[in-house]
Amino acid sequence: MWAMNETAVPRFGDFSRLGDRARREGRLLVVLVSQHDCPYCELIKAEIIRPMIKARDFADSILLGEIFIDEGEQVVDFQGNRVPAADFARRYGFFVTPTLLFLGPDGKELVKQMVGINTVEMYFHYVSQSIEEGLKRLQGQVS
């Protein structure tokens, strides 16, 4: 398997608070929808997400974290309700892990989600493009 990187991926739990913070700071929420024992989720974290966090790529413009949709996992949604994490993800049409969501402070999906992983070598480029597009759309909402 992949070597564990000491850089932790933040775990998102309360989207009501995250939305408030994103609104205050003008940030895009980037959410990795994941599962325990998902080898492709681990691949994305090892090859893309952890290096982004360590290099501080987009550190001033996004809030990047992960939710697990395994049975029993819960989150607080943007309205302040505690819900199963899988139900939260399904609101965005989620159907497979890993999926990356690009959300505004109100929970609106600003950029088409990235489902699965195809080409690791190009994935960071696609993530960066999606973040840039999401930030442009976010600025359009804020202005």
C-alpha cells in the first residue's frame, strides 16, 4: 500500500460552522467523500490531498477536508441538522468513493464534482482547475 504521510487530512464534521467560516474568510469548501478501507481514497490522499496540504497549495483560499460515509458516521449539515454522512453526500448526487465536492459557504455545489480517479498524473491538474473555477464562482457570489 502507500506509505503513510504524517500530514493529516482534516476531518469535516460540522458544515454549519464550516460554512460560517468559509463565508467570513471568502473560502471554497473542498470535501473529499471517502470510506474506510477504500484503496482509491487512500491513493488520492497520498498522491494529491496530503501533498497539497503540506505544500499549503490554496491554503488561503480553500477549506479542505474529508468526510467518511461508512455506516454510523454522521455530520452536521449546513442547516445545523445532524445527519448520516452518506445522506449528506447523496444530496450532491454522490454514488462512489472517492468523490471531491467543491462547495460554497451555503453548501451549493459551485463546480462539477470529481468522481473516482482515472489518471493520477493528471489528477492534481484537474483538482487545481476545479478549485480555480470554484473560487471564480465564489467571488461572483460575494461581489
